[in-house]
Amino acid sequence: MKTEFAYVFPTIRGIQAKREFYVSMVPLRLLPKVFSYNEEGEVPPQLRVQRDLNKSRLPSMVRYVLDNPDSYIFSAITASIDSDVKFEPFGDSFQGSSAVGLKTGLLHVPMSARFIINDGQHRRAAISEALNENPDLGDESIAVVFFLDTGLERCQQMFADLNGHAVRTSKAINILFDHREKNGKIAKSLAFDCVAFKNMVEMDRSTLAARSRKLFTLSSIYSATKELLADNKDLSIEASQELASTFWLAVSDQFPEWKMAVDGTISAAEVRKDFIYVHGIGLHAIGRTGRALIKAKKGWESKLKHLKDIDWARDNTKVWEGRAMIGGKLSKSDTNVTLTSNVIKHKLGLDLSPEEERVEKNFRRG
């Protein structure tokens, strides 16, 4: 080593694609110091080795760490080292047919070396900001995978490979597996325990196949119920669950086909094919109307009976085209939710908000 001073990382050395790489644990307090991000000036696209830092993502990531100090989790950061390194193994560790090429030891990296983050710069930035508010996090650590930098093209290819093959999980899976978020807990309790939804909810996917035996998706129940309870955020989770369950049971009582599908008298696919109210757009619009009903506080349960006075048939294009449907296809945009809920509010005798009035006027002009 030409440099007298060096970073020394306890590591495991492995082989991937015939190249050496190293895995280490780095204390969080060292992360911002060792893995800096160059924000000075603009780098031409062809010379970049990572995407620009999206600072709008950081507040939620920082809040996640600070709000969950006993349960947060971050995956490993991947970085390239643009310098010669020296690996000093510990004896014959990890030798054997089941671990060919693996060794533990110390990785010596010159302090003049530059570390380029190929994957994880937002994690690094979030950890740096979280440390400002909670320095005790500095004693914890994160896994870092080190590759040896072999030039700009290799670094760019590493970024493309690491990020290009990631598969985004569905909204339904995120709701199902998240045990922290209040609205997700309420949606799951409805799906599992509310008679109106029990055994009728697709839990894994955010869309339903044409012949699916399910009537709703977990993500549609989540969105509709979140809208329903938007003005009651101070309620406990138990009170919120009870209110939501009472509301959706009262709603289901207004739709014979909904109850028949739950009872197995008719197929769920048949109901979805013929009626709008079981789809995400219909459920969300009903939830938005329910929000206004509950806010009014006076006999909201009895007013739900007027849901039966609406022709919810998908072939009722005179009412739904341009509102719940665009060119015959259901649309879940916020404007379409508003236009659909406007129809429901009119039937239930509810006033439109100024924003809903504006959207309605634009629709009628167009």
C-alpha cells in the first residue's frame, strides 16, 4: 500500500462473475463521512455513475427510522472503490467445498480512495439526517457490499443491473405485510372480519382476473376506507375499525347482488361485470360520500338507503361515461372519483364542496 493511513474494514471476501467483492458492517456514524455524495455542480448524463438524489424522498425515510428505532430495517448499500486495496485474510477461515473462495479478513482501503455508491444513496442520505436528530443511532450498523471500481462504464453498468431488475411489489402486498400503518390495519381487519367483505377479498394483487371468485381487492378497500375516515384521524384504531365495519355493512345491505355474491348465490365475476359499485372507483366514491355523511352526523345510516335509487349498471353510459368510465373503461383518477361521488351525493341530498362544484361545472361544460 502506498498510502500510510487507511480505512480497515472487517470483511468476508467472495467471488461473483469471476470478480472479488467484499461484505462488511459499517457503523452508521461513519456512513456520511466515508460515503459522501457530490452535489456540487451538474454532471453530464454520460459521466454520471448514479441518479440524482431525490430529496423529496428523504423526509419519509428519515421519519421511518426515527419513528421505529426498535424495528426499522435497511438493506445493504452497494459501493465501488476506485483504488487498489489490500485484503488480509484470517488464516484458513471458510475453506471447504461448501464455501469455495470465501475468506474472512481485513480490507485495507487508502483514505485517498473514493467510494461510489452504486445502490443506496437515498438510504445513506436518510441515515445522515436521522443521525442529526438521534445521534444514538450511530452505534448501529449497516451492511455494505464493496466492489472494486474498474471504470465509468463498469460503474454505470452496475447501477443499471442493480436497479433495472428490481420488481416493484403490488400495493396490496405492501398493505398486507405492513403492520405499522393504521389504515392498512383497518383495511385488513375489514377483509378478515367484516361480514360484508369476508372471503371476498383478493389479498395479493391490486387487480382482479375476469373469472376471479373475489369481489374486491385489499387495495380498493384500503383506499375507500382511508377516504371514509379522513376526518376522524383522532379515533383509536378499535373505534375506527368499528365505524368502518358499521358503514360498509350498511352499504352492502343496499346492494342485493353484493350480498348474493357473498352468500355464493351468484358469481363475483358476474357482479363485477355488471355493476360499478364493487370496483375501486365505485367503492372509493362511496367512501368519499360516507366521509361527508359521517361529518354531517345526523342519521347517516338511514340516508344510505338512497344508494338503491342509483342505476349502478356499467351499461348505464348516460350517467357513468365521463364520470366513472372513459371510453367504456373504468377510471380511478381523482377527478373520476369526484365526478362519481357527485352523483351519489346528489342522490343522498348532500351539498358539494367548492372543489367538487368546480369539477362538476368543468365536466358539464366539456
